[in-house]
Amino acid sequence: MDRTAVDSSVLRSVGYDPVARRLELEFTGGGVYVYADVPARVHRELLAAPSRGRYFVRRIRGQYAYRRAGAGR
């Protein structure tokens, strides 16, 4: 999945697969996590949010099942 670089103190890049409804987030600390069954609306709102880190904490963290992506991805 391709990710788009974002301006954020928390996130480095964001990717989304609309068919699989998977959101992939790369954090500034280097970890990449994949969140399952995420609506496209959440991806759009994350990209448009004035604070992507705050949006992540309020609307994504703890709301969707996730896993850490393998090394290098």
C-alpha cells in the first residue's frame, strides 16, 4: 500500500486501501500499524484534520483492531 507523507508531529505517512478498508499509519517513531475495517470517511477526515495526531487519538486509537506491520512496511 502506498502511503502519503503528512505534516504531523505524530504521523509520518498515511495510506488507505478502500477495497480492504485498511488504514496504514506510519508514526514518527518509526512504527507502521495497520487498522482494520476503517471507513473511507475516517481516512478523509484524518487527512483533513487540523491536528492529525489529535484526530488519531480521538477517532482511531482504541476504535479499530490493529496490528504492527512487518519490518520495512
